[in-house]
Amino acid sequence: MPELRKDPITGRWVIISTDRARRPMDFVRERTPPPPARICPFCPGMEKKTPPEILAYRESGEPNTPGWQLRVVANKFPALRVEGDLNKQGEGLYDRMNGVGAHEVIIETPEHSASMSEMGEKQVADVFFAFRDRMIDLRRDARLRYVIAFKNHGAAAGATLEHPHSQLIALPVVPKRVQEELEGSRRYYSFRERCIYCDILQQELQTRERIVFESDHFVVIAPFASRFPFETWIVPRRHNAHFEASEPAVIQNLGWVVRTVLRKIDKALEKPPYNFMLHTAPLQEGPLDHYHWHLEVIPKLTKVAGFEWGTGFYINPTPPEEAAEFLRDMGLP
């Protein structure tokens, strides 16, 4: 029988549709042909095809030349621009401001055809070190209130270039979905004086139904109220609201954990497109006892349609307990 499950953080409901439960082999994915060969602006030797480097990890060479392992550049077609004033205005009940922010691209590797699951542990960790370094720098700009770091892998997940890359967008406002998490976790803390994410980890480690695997610094789970099949959360064991405040050993371990999660998903689901999003506290906030940063990985297996858009409910045809079991069975690399 189908189940309604309530997310304990945001209060959002999802439908776990057990009557049409689907296993990994049941998901038919649209196969898109590879894009035609063309000059890739992210490949070594093409540095002049991108805006100048904001950050680079390199063994040799001058800025904006080959020899790099990772580059961060401004997006050539940014959603927001760093120049200018916010100039907040009201028109009756409507509010507006200038599109001030930052939109950056993290070029993860010089290898054009690599995927993050195929990259080395250090290469993956370097992506998260770059997120951290850029967040610390952007936090100095008092206009900016939130940074979302994310990756779109595959055309169906929103990637427009094949070369491995992720993105970072700094905003002058805190997004509504982040506010929902912050408010939900704050309500829980005001009642129990504990972090809800820490309590989720404790309960999941006791029941072990939705644990995918563990490391020294992280627990990987299929969340109880999963919105999507094989939705996977990577949650630090130690409480910390701000990702950018993580110690180097934690970020180094995160490289191994993310690569392992993606390899399990590739093996179980035949290399699907996916998104991941880094959920962290707002830039200008101090330490928060009620919030806990985490990474959400969502394979692109189903489509959001009228029911979801109209109600805010999600229909998930794969119970998270089954998804966790499938991913556990994929073993460790």
C-alpha cells in the first residue's frame, strides 16, 4: 500500500508509491547521442576562451595557461553579476533589486571525457576545496548572503558542456528552500535543544535500514522522506553548520565519499545523469547549533510533472529502504 511520509525538517510530504515500486533496471532513461566534436573552452590550451582565472590549482605554468589541475572562472553567461549596488525598490506590493551576485564555474579536471566517479580521490576532494576557498572569499562581500554550490552531470540534468565542471552561485538573498530547512531545524531545536540532523544520524545508525555506508567523517543515507528514487544524502558525523568551516581532513574524506557514492550509483543505475547540491548555512551567519551542512545527490530518473508542481508533493516509486539496500550491495571501490 502506498505511504505518505513527512520530512521531519521541512514538513514536506512525499508519496512512497509502493504499488508501482521500481528497481534500478526498471528505469528507462533517454539516451542522448554525444554532442558533435567541437573546440572545448574548458580543455587545456583553450584558457583564453574563458574569462580569467579566479582560482587555480596547478603544478606549473603561469595563470591562464596550461599546467592546471583545476580552474575556477566566472561564468561567461552569468545569472548574476558582481558589479553594482543592490538598489532595493518597492512598487506597491512588489519588490525588486539589481541582479548582484556571483556565478562561477569550477573546471574540475583537464581531462575532457572524465567523470567525477572516474576521477581520483584527490581530484574530487580538490573540487570541494575549491568550493570552500571561494565561499570564504565571497563571504567578505557583505552584499552576498548565500552561496549554492552544485553539479549538473549529463544533459538531462541540465549540463550544457560535456567537460567535467560544477558551478557556484552567490546570492544577495537566502533561497526559500534553504529558509525552509533553517526554520524547520530551528523549530526542532527550540523544542528539544538538539540538532535535528544529528538526531536523524543517531536514529539511522541505530536502525540501519537506510544507511548506504559510513566513513570516519560521514554517514551516507537514503533519507526517510526521499523525494526521488535513489536520492542520497552525505551528512557529516560532526555537527557543523558551515561547509566552509570544515577542516581539511573532513574535505579530503569527502572526496572519497562522493566518488564512492557516484560509483555505486553508476553501477546500480548504468551511469545516470544526476545533480548534487551543497546545503550550508548562510554566509553572514555565525555558528548555528540547529543547522548541519550536508550534500544531496539526486539521480535524474523521473520527471516532475503537474501533480508535483501543483501540490508540492513528490511521488517516489522506490522506497528509500530498497534504494539503500541496492546501493549497499554495490560494494566499495
